[in-house]
Amino acid sequence: MLKKEILRVVDANFNRAKEGLRVVEDTFRFVFEEDSLRKTARTLRHALDSIAREEIFKDAILSRNSRKDIGKALDRLEMKREDSRQILYINFQRVKESLRVLEEFFKLLLPLKVSKVKQIRYQLYQLEQKAVKKC
């Protein structure tokens, strides 16, 4: 696999993780009014931002090809949501999956950041557990 394709994987999954964390954060903020959970989600989102300061993310953005992305079309499952709890659950899953992909591909591109992404993923597991108890 070429470096450009690897950068596209990193770009897509970084964006997916950040977007999912924003949905989680805003759900805690506006739907459940759980400020401590909102703050934790925000902290995790900012922890990802700190990784994005690496020069490689500029290259990842330049490797982006969203116009020709074969996975950008919505399917019926993505359009179906029953309530805000399901939105919260789905976005937790989205973030966890994206962080795991980043861990794997960082082994090729940013090996010194693998442990940081893994740490964020495990903190997300704890946040999800708290959310299940409170929300």
C-alpha cells in the first residue's frame, strides 16, 4: 500500500473520531445535561487535536479525495436512529473503531503516538461505561 493511501486512512479515521466525539460531547451537553461527561469527551477530543499537530496531518489532508470516496454514500442503516441514546451509542462505537484504526496505521507513520491513541481509546471505554450508568 502506498503512503498516500495510508494517509487517506488516517485522515478519514481521524475525522471520524473527532466528529463522533463532538456528537458525544454535544449529546451530553444538550440532551442529558451531564457536564462532567461532556468535559471528559471534550478533553478526549482535544487530546486528539494535540496529535494532529504532527506534520503528517498536513500530508493526510492533501491526500484526501472525498469527491471520489467510494464509501461516502449513506446507507439505510446510517439513516435510522430511534432516540438520542442510540445516537450516543453509535457514536461511541464509531470513535472506538476509528481510534483502533489509527493505532494500527500509526505503527507505520507515527509509532511514537500509538500509545497516546491507545490511552485515549481506553479513556473512551471508561467514559462509555459512565454514560451507560448515568444516561
